[in-house]
Amino acid sequence: QKEVEQNSGPLSVPEGAIASLNCTYSDRGSQSFFWYRQYSGKSPELIMSIYSNGDKEDGRFTAQLNKASQYVSLLIRDSQPSDSATYLCALVYYGNNRLAFGKGNQVVVIP
Amino acid sequence: NAGVTQTPKFQVLKTGQSMTLQCAQDMNHNSMYWYRQDPGMGLRLIYYSASEGTTDKGEVPNGYNVSRLNKREFSLRLESAAPSQTSVYFCASSEATGPYGYTFGSGTRLTVV
């Protein structure tokens, strides 16, 4: 059973629009959630962390967490070509304190 | 501030050869990890070290060994490389296991022919 699901295919958005990414998870005990950005050929880079239900904003990024429904999302406002990357959802397993990653969603921002 | 340094960046091995991937961090982190990333499979944990002197298996440990040499260094060894080990390998570190984000190294692209 996959613990972290990112099912959407590549997402193309026009420059200036909002990109919305979703992630669902199976471990109800998970408490810590992260979004990583990975440019092609580069390593993952942490861009957001969220631990409580609700929204957390950091610049153009907003992470949303709903533990009852077991999903976490990432919104990118005013998308820029530099936001074109793969975004990885990750969470800490309850009980073993290790990160599990989703397969990622590719975002392409079209100028 | 270098963060997490991995060497080498690229490597081509013949089937059956051995090699060690090196990883060092200068952030005084306690926990270190080795992941592999394959197309369509995402990041999968090979081994991790919660603290100096301890190592544990992750999701895909077969064919690999690790050594936590000291607090800074965590190496990954392939004793007898197989084509199935062709992948991009990432080392990462964190302040501790638990609710902390990881800092990743730049990766090693390994091809086994």
C-alpha cells in the first residue's frame, strides 16, 4: 500500500495563474508534512512544511492540510517560469520518524 | 556553507564491480539518509542513520551496505553492482529523525553496465 499518493499528471499553467497540487496519504498518525521542489537534474529542495490543520502561507506558496480527510495541498500563486519543476509531497511516518515521499507532480509554467 | 556534499557526481560501473558513495554534512545534523530515485518510482529510502553509531535498513536495502563513519560522514557501498542499481543516489541529513525537513546533497548518477 502506497503511503503517499500524488496522482495528477503533468500540470501546465499559464504564467501568472495559480497552480494547485494535491497529495493524499494513508497513515492517519502522520503529523508532519513537507513539500519539496526538484528542478530537472537537481536535488530536492524543501519549500514548505506544515504540521497543523489549515493553511500556511510563505510568499507565493500556500500549503493546506486536512488531517481528517488525509490530504495536503500546495498552491503556487502568480506562477512564474522559474516554478517549472517537479513537486514532491512528503510526510513523516508515525512511529518510525522517517520521511516517505510521493512520486511527484511536474509543473510547467507557460510564458 | 557547503551543506551536504556527495562524491562522485557521476560513475559508470561494470556489473560485479564495487564502489563506495561518499556523503558528508557540515550542519552538525544527527541523522543521515541514503535514497535512490528512479523514474516513476519516486525517492526510496535505502538506509538511514538516526545518530552516530547507529544504522538501519530502509525500504530497499538489498545489495547495499552503509557506514556511519562519524557524525559528519555516511557512506553507501555497493559490493557487487547490478544493472538494477542504475539510479540517482541522494544523501540527506536532518537535525534528528522526526518532524524535520531534510537537506539533500546534489546526487550521484550511477550507471551499471
